[in-house]
Amino acid sequence: MLKFGEILMTMEPEKQIHNNKVGAMKAKDANVNDTAFLCGYFSIDGKILSNITKGKSPDSLKEWTPLHYSGQQTALLSNFYYPEFVEFCTEVRQSYSLRVNRQVSIPAGRDERCSFRVEDIIFGIYPYDIVMFSIRIEFADTDLDKLLSALSRLRNCCFYDGAGLDEFISVCIDPLKRLYCVLTGCETAPDANCLVENGNKFKLFHIVESGDLSDEFLYSCATLSRYEPDSPFSASREYFEKTIAESRLNIFNNWKALMLLDTVTFCAKELSEFTKGIWTNDYFGMIYLYELYRKTYLYRQNLLFRSRRESPEVLHEQLKYFERKYTFSSISYNFLPNDVDKVIEQGLGTAKVERDVYRVIDQEVESKSAERESRSNVFLTFLTCVASLSAVWDISCMVDAMVNYEVAFHYSTVGYRAVVSVLIAIILIVLLITRYKKK
């Protein structure tokens, strides 16, 4: 059986034949720069997290440096973002960094290699025992085809075996697997795929600097595959146009972005360091990670409900608390961060996951409530009957004392039976009328 890396190589000749056809690519693209973040997430052991919070960190965490926002940094962010969102990003989550700063080379097609620099790895501990991490990679003056091939290989964490990524695994994945073992209590991490709790690929947020801002170029960078309408390996024109129309953010002339389920792509020309810093620190480090956390939490709640590991009532209360504390209808005083947040949320499909989770859990809670109410009604009906029978006997005795059944009916038993029968009939009529009105 061919391994993933070998499969990719067998596909290269077919793609190359197509690319060499007349009209496929008339001129070679200029090389591009790319700042990329590979993101993953997993649940951790709450008891271990509690010890870390109390300052009892395991020795294996000493290679990671805690990150803290200064009061000045927090005050600056509060000028642009709402206080509750700033608090979530700077205080609620606990962040740690591992400085790497190493050049790595991996295969990028047949007989081709792609070099890039791994800057650092950052992970954050979020509420409800969720860890999210990012690997920052810098590509400088890189051929576009090599870039797309390299990012595609790096994202496919469940196909690392045989893909020629040993150096990248040693530099980036092994420290994360050690972290996974520490925070989850596992003795050994099975493979790189354990770093993505739901799925088989790392999420990707990247900023591509290029002179080409066409929708075709943007789509190619977002899907990590050349968009060529005549190629059997490309999406149809209809799908391409639908994706661009629904998921593109195009506000200024010097950049545009495409937000998809697994990737967020910014393409820009003449990008200043100031703007790039906002995109990496705010749009990625705050907004994207927040929305990815929300989706991860909601998806996990859905799994807990379907696996019956938590009662619907508990999950419902947790969701209500989460909504009060960590769901923000708006995050910024300015329009652009809010627009970015909205399009990222739409691309990730967070709103749909949220609606589905609330719908199924609310339905189950209502069903359980109806069952409990039904049982209560049965019990109350039983008590009502007992009380009614007691009242019937008391009333019949009162009537006997007033009219003397033996005188009126010659037999006291006949009198009792007659009065009791009338009273029971009246009670039944009242119950039937009440039940009918409720319907």
C-alpha cells in the first residue's frame, strides 16, 4: 500500500502534464512570502490543570515560557476592543511559548524541496479544559507551487508517516506530543493526529504577500491547490464563484481575505509591518483563536450529549453559563475587527454548530421536563383521588347525620351507596371537564 507521501508523488506527473498545456499557466508566478500558523486543539485533564494553576507545574513544562500581558498592553487593547473580550484574551486564557527559531526543509513535489523557518510554538489553556496551540512558520521568497505543496503536507497530520517530514516532526510535533502527555495524563501520545481532537488536519491561518490579488490566486492559497478551471483537479467554476461570493472579505484595494472551514487566508501587496502585526497578534492571536475555541467547545458539548456522558440538564446549564461569560455579540469599537470576526465565524460554521447543540439539548431537556411533569401529574391525581374518596366518605356521613339513611331509605347501606355514587359522579364530571379544557 502506498503511503501518503508516495501517493502525492505519483500524482505529480499528471498535474505537471496539465500545467504544461497551452493556456494553463502562461507565465511563472513571482515568488511569495507567507506567515503561516498551523493550529490544533485537544481536551486535557482538569486535575492536572488545577495543579498547574496552583503553580505545581510538571518538570516537562519548564521548556515552555509563560506569556503575560503588561498593564500597558492591556490598556492599549482596551482602546480598540471591548473590556470583556480583552479580559478573555489576556487573563482568562493562560498562554505559554516555546521558542524554536530553526530552518526546516521538507519535500514539496517530485525532486523538489521547500525551506521555511519555524519561529515558535504557542499554546493556550482555555476554560473547560481545552488547549489550543499554533506553530508559526515563515516562508520567504518561495515559489507558490512549493508553498502550497509544503503547507498541504504539513496540515495533513494523520499522514505524516512516509511523507518525509522527520525534521519538522522532531522540531515541532515531538514537543507538542510531550505536552499532550503531560496535560492529559497519557503515558505516550499515539501519533500526531491526537493533537487535533476532531478531524484529521491542522487548521491554517496564513498571510500571503504577493503582487497578485486576483480571486483565483486567493482561492488557490486558501485551498492549497492551484485553481485552473480546465483542470480535473480543480473545483468547478460554479463552486469557485459561490465560495468567493460567500466567504471573501474585500474592503481595501491592497488586500483581501477568504475564510473557509479549515483555512483563513489573507493576501496582500505592499503590506506594512504595522498592519501585519495587527493581523498576526489581533486577527489571529485574539479573534481567530477565540472563534476556533468557541466552535471546539460547542462541538465537544454536542459529543458529550450524544455519548450520554453528561445529563442534558448539566450540559444546558453549562451552555447558558458559557453564553453569559464567553460569547460576545460584538468584540470591538471599530468596524474592521467586527467584520473579520463575523466572516471567520461564518467560515468556521460556529453559528450552525451552536444552533444544532442548543436545539438538540433544549429538546431533550423539554422532553425530560415533560416526563417529570407527567409523573408528577399521575402522583397528584392519585393523591387527589385519595383525598376525594376521604371527602366523599365524610360528606356521606354528614348527610346521614342530617337525613338518617335508615329512615329515608329503610337501609343505611342504600343511603350511603346512593350518596357516594352521586358524589363520585360529580367528581368524574368535574375531572372530565377540566381535562377537556386543558386540551
